[in-house]
Amino acid sequence: TLALGRGEVLGLVGESGCGKSTLARTIVQLLPTTSGAVVLEGKNLTSGSAAEVHEVRRDLQMVFQDPYASLNPRLTVYATLAEPLLVHRVCAPAEVPARVAELMRLVGLAPRFMQKYPHEFSGGQRQRIAIARALALEPKVIIADEPVSALDVSIQAQILNLLAQIVRRMNLSLVFIAHDLSVVKHISDRVAVMYLGKIVELGPAADIIERPRHPYTRALVSAIPTPNPDVERTRQRILLPGDPPSPMNPPAGCAFHPRCPYAKEICQAAIPLLTPDGPTREVACVRLAEI
């Protein structure tokens, strides 16, 4: 269960295969829900008709991980950015060229490139085009599914700063999915830590990185490299044994207990619920008070 406030950036972290992308695609209704609900400003998207979901598409957009795969190679940048404007009738056809040029400037690209194709751009430029497409309909929420993981480190910083600026300027709500906790801390207001399809810890970004409470979060934070070589050489990492269990056949009780250094018999019997741990934190661990 997650809640996202207006203008808030929520970071979502976890190992590969834990369900981050599935959650993202379910939120934007690219995947059907088997249970639960996605509610946007009181509108239940999971029980709405196709017409109602289509109407909400303007408010809910997504930036995918690989811009080369998410952009149509047969469409120019102009056609890519003009399509949502025409489909949703955001502006008159005569106003579309000016609107496309404005979107390109917004993401730091020169409008003179609008007649080029995706293969003529670098990876960072393609991701800027994908962000411009997500912004075309002036959405209220953007889901960014690892938007910088396929880019060089220097380009990652540019895209992250661009997203942060756009979120502040347009008062957008952003769900930012990533593996890198240091990246998530840089851009997020709150962080949700996911393990095998469940949120195990939720709270302010800086608080979770500096004072992790759940054993899994502690292991993730310990993997963040330190830029000081002397500290890095003496730093103790928490190495988790084994691999994550299959999501199709999760273990009984707490899904993390086969790898948890604090696991006891109660962890195999009780399914931990996300419960308050102070005014701003929530943690799912039956032994939280002891450890």
C-alpha cells in the first residue's frame, strides 16, 4: 500500500525481480490488477471503464527504462511528441508545432532536431525525448521506471537534475524507481523499500539512508560505496546469503526470513505488517523492537 502526495517524489528501491516495474505498469494500467485498487484523486482506475481510464491517461504518464525501446523508431521526434497532443486534443492542430518546440526546450533539446529519428540521438537525448513525451499532456503524476540505469554516470546526473527541476516547476508527483540508493536519496522526498512484492520500510529519504531499521534496508544501505578510499577499505558490508525466493512460491511468514540474520521461529509463522515506527516511518518486521 502506497500513498503519493501532490508535488511529492517517492523513491522505490529493491532488488531485481522484486516487483518494482510490475507495480509501475499496474499503476498506469498497462497490466491488469489481480487484487487491490489504483485510486487517483478519488477515481478508481481498476474498476473504471476503458473510456474513464483513457480520460485519466492525461494525468498519469510513464517514463520507461530504455528510451530506445520505448520510442517508435519510425516516428520523428515531432511525430512522437505531437501524437499525444492530437489524440487528447490538448490544442488545435495549428498550435501543435509551437507546443512541440516548447516541450523540446523544456527538456534541454533544440527544436531544430524535431524532424530527426530516435536512432540519431544519444541515449541521454533519447531519454529527454521520452520525458518530453510524458510531459506533453501536463500530467499530475509521472512514473519513472529506472530512467537513468542505462545511461553513463555523467548523463545520469543531467537527467536526474532535469527531473528534479521539472517536478518543482510543474508541481508534479513522481514515483522514481531505481536500484541505486544514493540516486534515490538525491531526488526523493520519501523512500519505499520493496522485497518480493511487499513494502518492508517506508519513510523520509534521508532518514532511511542514514538510519535504516529493517534488516533488508540495512543490507541495501551497506552496499552504497563511500567516495573516501580510507573509509571504503574499512567499511563492513552486510552480505545476505542465498538468492531471493521465487515470487510464485514465497516462503511462509516473513518473505525475508531465509536470508535475515535476525530471523527466529516467529518469523516463519507471522506475516509482518507495515506498522508505524515513529511519526514518519513504517516498518514491516515482527522483531523490530528487539533488533
